[in-house]
Amino acid sequence: MNEHQQRLHELEETAQAIAQTVGPIFDQAGECFALLGFSKGAGGWATWVSNAERSCMIQALEEMVETLKRNGDMPPIRDGEPEA
């Protein structure tokens, strides 16, 4: 394994460790979480860990992308409370 592959392996292991820590907290609250990791630029490395079903994760990411394209917040916050 070269140095680059070793670093990617370490990043994957770190993401999995974070998921094992926060996953039960979100599960207990009945909520989902996702952690995205990626390198800058085209053709780079990307990974994600989540406790959500793939279809729910895709929907959440699509909604997030549309909100971010509009320069919006995720979730939109007004007066300290999430927008309904």
C-alpha cells in the first residue's frame, strides 16, 4: 500500500469511528446523520457514512444541494429556530 492509499485508508477508518460514536445518538433520537469526506477537485476521493437508508440519504443530499445553490442555510434558521 503506497502512502496515498494508506492515508485514504486512515480517513475511511476515521469516518467509520465517528459513525460508530454518533450513530447511536442519532438513532436514539430517531434522526439520521451523514458524514461526507472528499478531496478537492475533479476525480478525487469521496466517501460517506450514514445511518440513513440510501434512498433517504439521496433525497436529503438533493434537497441540500438545491438549498446550497440558492445560498440558503441548512436548515434555514430564523430567530434562532429552524424554519418550518
